[in-house]
Amino acid sequence: MELLQIQLFGKTLRLEASMAGWQQLVWGEQIVSQITASEASQGIKTHRFELIQQVNVDNDINNAEVLAAQSKSIVCELEVDLTWQPFLLSYTLKVDGKTIESSSRNEKDIEQQTPIAINKQPTKLSIIGLGSLALKLFKSAKVIKVVLAGASVAAYSWFFSFQFAASLIVCLVFHEYGHIRAMKHFGMKTKGIYLIPFIGGLAVTDEKINTRWQDVVISIMGPTFGLLMSIFCVLMYWLTDSQFFAGLAAFNALLNLFNLLPILPLDGGHILKSISFSMNSKLGLVSCIAGALIGIVASYALNLTLLGFLLIIGCVEIIFEWKGRFNSSLLPLDRYGQLFSITWYLVTISSLIGIIFYFAKTGDELMSLPLIILGS
């Protein structure tokens, strides 16, 4: 992951590192220093390298010795003091023994940075390339949004009433708007919301995230907004005693609960991935799996068979994600971030399940359908 950018003699000096202790220093597109992976993944490390600066002259020079005399060797040194959790990077850059820059960076700085894109050689035209181009054109066409929204309303109206389908679309849009708000909070440019019949919605951005915290917040804000929508429908049900709002609250809760299942590419899968990738101890792994096992036992005790089965798949993914945690290009969550993310995740899930159970107890067959689905 890219941790630092410094302007040095007209080019950008970039520090890239991983939690495994590997570090690489790149000046422009030239690698000037490397430190291999080691058990000491953090602490003070020093990069020393030399740059050759050419001295401009007015006349043509052909003699190699004279050319060498016109070159000046500059000794550079970057001292880095790195702590991963909580993230803090202190650095000092020296040129010929003189300090020219000294500062520090925290997680907020990493969130706001824009990684430098490395120029790649153009590839030959291929089916994959054409598909990628078509997808970009598809995303950029605003009329497609309207077409997809209309198709979604028609599809849901086929199974339900038009009023319920339109309301369900509102719930989907509100869910995706939660993702959009989170993206904008981190300064990311968005391309809007796309509704896909029988699948749901998609909040689109071309920008990449830099930290696991961004991934957690962007992923969980959709279900959080969905929970708020269900709570609003519950309040409307209490005020009007309308079965319409009761059904909408229950089905919306089911949709958002499904999104929180700990399997990729669902929102819950991204949250699980960010938490498990950030854990750098066996205790963290055991705690994460223990939490998932508790969820499995609770699911089967409450007759939520489908939820319990998918949680088992989530446990397997936890192990695989944890094994590859050191190879991530994203800044990991610190201890507080891990605890807060798990709490936020569990509270949201518990609230959605509570809404589903609440309406299932009314005895209405339609209101019991979400619970029946979870128990299948």
C-alpha cells in the first residue's frame, strides 16, 4: 500500500509498504530502495540511495571524463518510523545530510490521498477489453438508469402490487443512497445509483479506497440506511395500523439482512473481509470465529436455518481472508476500529432480525414470509 508521497527534484518519491515488513521506495518510476519482509513489520527503518544530477553546460561535450565531471552525486536518506495499529508514520528526508522535510501522517491522511497510477503498456484489443469498454459506456449512460428503474418496477409489480413495488424501489434507492453518502463523506466522486431487476441496486464510483475503515463504512451505511427505512415503516404502521407499512418494513428488513450476510460480494462480506484482514494476531482470529459460531448457534436456536448455513460459509472465508491479510493494499483497522465495526455490524443485524420477528408474531401469513425464508 502507498503510505507517503514527497516531491523531490521534480519527481514524486513514493513509499510503499506491507504489514509483512516489506518496504519499497520509488522515485518517479525508478525503484531506489527496498527493504525485504521481516518479523519487524514496524518501527524505525532507513532508506539510503543516491541520485545523479546533471549540470547543464552551453557547449557540446563528447569526452566521457568531462561528462562525468559535470555529474553530481546526491546522497538521500529517508528515515521512517512506522506503527500499523493505530497507524502513525513519522518520517525525515535528508539530502546530503541536511534535513529538507520532516513530518508525520495518520489514517486520515491516507484516506484523503490519491495513489499515483503507474503507466501500463497498451494491450491488444480483446473481448475482455471490449466488455470493459461496454461496461464503462453502460455506466455513463444516464438513460440506462431510467430504463433499469422502470424494469425493476415492472418486475416487482409482477409478483406484488404496483404500489408495493414502487415502495420497494424507494427502499432499495434509500439503501444505495447510504453507500453514496459514505462515499461522498470520504471525498469520492460518485456516478449515481443503478437498479437491477431481481438483484437490487448498485452505487457506482470509479475511485478506489485506501483504508479498511473506508470499506467498512461504505459497506455498512447501506444496510444502516435500510434499517432506518424499516424503523420509519414500523412507526407508520403504529400510527396508521396499515398492513402495507408492516409488509414493507418486514421485507425491507429481510433485504438488508441478506446484504449483511458475511459472504462476498455482499456488504457483510466486505465488512468481514476488512475486519479479518486487519487482525494480526491469533487471538483476533479466534475472537472473530467465536463470534460467527455464536451467530450460528443462535440462528439454529431461532430456527433461522438459512442464516446459520451462510454464517458457516462466512467462518471459512474468515480463515482464508486472515491468511492473506499481509498482502493487502489497504490500511488496516486499528483495535478500536475493529471493535466498533463488529459492534455496529451486530447491532444492525440484531435490529433487522428483531423487526422481522416482531411482524411474524402478528400471525399474518404474508408478514411471516421473511421469517419462513430465513428458516428454510
